[in-house]
Amino acid sequence: MSNLFERSSIKSLELENRAIRSATWSAVCDQKGYVTDRAIEFYGNLASGGIGLIVTGFQYVMANSVAMPFQMGNYRDDMTDGLGRFAKAVHSKGGKIMAQLAHAGSRANPDLFMEEGELWGPSAVPEPGTGRVPKEMTREEIIAAVAAFASAASRVKTAGFDGVQIHGAHGYGINQFLSGITNRRKDEYGGDISRRYRFLGEVLEAVRGAVGKDYPVFIKLSGSDNYEGGLVLEESLYVARRLEEDGIDCIEVSAGSRGVPSGLVPSMPNILKEEDEAYLAEMALSFKETVKVPIVTVGGIRSPNVVSRVLSGGFADYVALCRPLIREPHLINRWKNGDTEKSTCISCNGCFETGLSGLGVVCKLDLDLKEK
Ligand SMILES: Cc1cc2nc3c(=O)[nH]c(=O)nc-3n(C[C@H](O)[C@H](O)[C@H](O)COP(=O)(O)O)c2cc1C
Ligand code: SF4
């Protein structure tokens, strides 16, 4: 497991180990997305558990892009103070913190809009998970969304975060522009993958412009949507090459989308055997073989043995974990201190339910035990 505890750096970001907390909506903000004391306590606890880098849950960059209740917002300048207290709390516990920025596109939830707003998407086609039909974004709305990413990134830097991650995965806005199933545009933002990349390219350029060339800018990208007519691996590899040319610093490779008939969802259930772990490592390897920027693999990583195999086998440079750290926020320190039993997370996805119920994203098994 020694390679897990190898130090590294990506631009100004120095990492104590190769484990990243993958972005996780934690349902701990208020209804308008402002940081709360609960959010600060929740992330402070996580930061003291030994993880090399924490990526926040997706922060919505416009009021009409909130997708989940109690999601973290980053769409108004008066949110910067709360974000600053939040980043400071993580740093005070020895952690590193990166903000994930998202526009949910047609996966936004209009029931959660706190201001007037329309559901936007690249094209007026039903969102595969919810069936909702968005309004096709005009050129002006595209420009506004790109500018919103830049403003959010600028707030993140001012607030003292260690970097930003653009959310380009899981069927949300950027993924919708990349994917042929949701992007049927006839203008310069639609067509083949080089044209469908345009929106993401503009977002990256604007974010980079806002934070400067030395600030770490990562992306979480779907290697494949895994449904017919959607984004395929070959197209995603093309996107990775373009991102590299355009100055991305690191790519986290995920896949799938909720509500997709194929069954490949980002958070696959029932990862109970070692052979089912790291279910996207092969896909991450394709990215490693395509670009030179560091690659992160996420999805079903549960055992130190598997972490070792992934890192020493060259499948990825970093491993990212989500559900194991909901169940055990101090998992990495447990491993570091010599208890190398695998994560006790059983991948039941009950933590989505706790988040939706307003209790915050916590392990359902713990709640079930308390109720007994
Ligand atoms: C409760 C919950 C919230 C999540 N929120 C996000 C998010 O905000 N952004 C994101 O990119 N992925 C999100 N994911 C997906 C995870 O980051 C990760 O890609 C997926 O769960 C697979 O990793 P795991 O097997 O370690 O859980 C979420 C997953 C869960 C279970
Ligand atoms: S509810 Fe607990 S055991 Fe189930 S996936 Fe979430 S963290 Fe893992």
C-alpha cells in the first residue's frame, strides 16, 4: 500500500497521498445553497480523516441549476464569505479542498428553484432520467452559463480553496452538451464531437481566465454515457485530448448517469467482492494511454489491495472514493494506522435517501442501527 501514501503535486496543490474524496453532494447547506455550520462541521470531520484532497459536492453556478435539496450554491457574490469560512475550516484540520462546479442543465429540479428560472438544456429533448423537457438554450444563455462558471471559479479562488473541478459527468449540463443524445443542436455547439466540445471548451477557457494559469483546474468527465446514441469512449478520449491542449490539469474518469436503462450508473450498487471493485479502472487506463495529464479513477474502490493494484498497475495516478468516506470519514487514517481491512460500505446507496430526507448524506446503516 506504500504507493497510496506517496506524496505528489499538481501545480500549487501538494497532496499527502493518492486518495481523493470524489465530489459528493452532502445535503448540508441551506435551501438557497449557503454554507451552514453543519456543512463546516461535516467537512471538518472529513478533513481530519487523512484524505489527500476533498472535492466538494457539486456547487450550482446559477439559480436555475440546482439539482438536489440542500446542495451547495455558488451563484451570488455574497456566498463567498461562507465559502471562505468553509475552506478555512478544512485547512485548519489539515485538509485540502477543491470546489466542484456544475450547471445541471435539464437535470436541474425546478421544484427547488428559489428564484424565477427556466429549465435549460442544449436541446429541447426529454432528459433521460426525469423525462423533463428543457428549453433549448439561446446563444445569450450559453454565454451567461459560461460566465457563471467563471464567476463561481473566481469566488472559489477568493474564498481560499485549493482548486476547482468542472463537473463534466453524470448527465449534467456539460455532459448534455457533449452527448449526442441530449445535444441535437444545428448551430456551432452541435454536430460531431469537435462541435459538441465547444461549450466545455468555452467553460474551461473562462474558468482559466478567472483563476489564472497556475491555479489547479480539474475535470470529472464521463468516459461513456453507456446508452445508445450517447457519448462513447472514443468521443470522450477526443474530449480529453482537447482538454489537455486547452490546459486542464487533471481528469477524473467516471461514467454513466442515473436513470439510464443500461444499468451503468456512477454509484454502482453491491460492490461486495474484490473483483467487482474499481469498476472504471480499465476506462481510466484508456485515458492514461491517451493523455499525459494525471488521471483519477473513481468507482467501487473499497480495499487497500485494489488501490495498490490500480496505482502500481498504472491504471491511474490517483484513486477517488465517495461512499466509503460517507460510511467511514476517517478510512484513510485507519488504513494508514495499520488496520487494512476493506471499507465497511456495502454500496447499498441508502445514503442518497438520508440526504433527500434532510438528515444530510450519512450512512443509512448507522441510522438503522440507532433506530433499533
Ligand atoms: C450521496 C452521493 C452524492 C454524490 N454527489 C456527487 C456530486 O456532487 N458530484 C459528482 O461528480 N459525483 C457525485 N456522486 C458520485 C460519486 O462521486 C462517485 O463518482 C460514485 O459514487 C462512485 O464512487 P464510489 O463507489 O466510491 O461511491 C455522488 C454519489 C453519492 C453516493
Ligand atoms: S448507506 Fe452506507 S453502506 Fe450504503 S452505500 Fe451509503 S455509505 Fe455505503
